[in-house]
Amino acid sequence: MPSIPATPISHAAIIAQERDLTRQVGLLGRPWYKHMIYAPGLSTGCAAQALPALATALDSGDLATAREYRGLLIRSLRQATSDARKGAESRS
């Protein structure tokens, strides 16, 4: 399998990406958890739940909130992608 060359990225870009993937107000029903990609699930104990706010909304059948968090997640991922590109460009 051919190897994929690593793209160097600055530490500042990595920090920016992590911040892009959090919500300062926290997650639905868990304001103390801020990361939109992973957090302990409401019913999983300490086990991580992927896309926790979206999963919680879908599990409870709250489609309006699921749409809201889908939009927030998409914006966060786009911003994180943009920051990664900027970080890689600044290192080239």
C-alpha cells in the first residue's frame, strides 16, 4: 500500500481545530461537555458517544434539534478544515 505523505501543520492550527469543534455553551442536556465530536453518552456511562448532541436529539426523536446540531456540526467541521489548511499552508 502506498504511503500518504504527512502534511506538516502548526500547533496553533491544531489548537484552533479543537476549538472549532467545541461549543462554549456545551451540549444539549450536558452544558459541561463542550466537544461536538465525542463526549460520554447519556446512557453509556463513561463510554464515548460519537456526535453526542446529534445522537441525543435523534435518540429522543427531536428532529428540530437534530437539524440544528447538524448545521452546527457542519459549520464546525468546515471551520476546522479551513484552519487545518491554513496551518498546513503556513508550514510550507
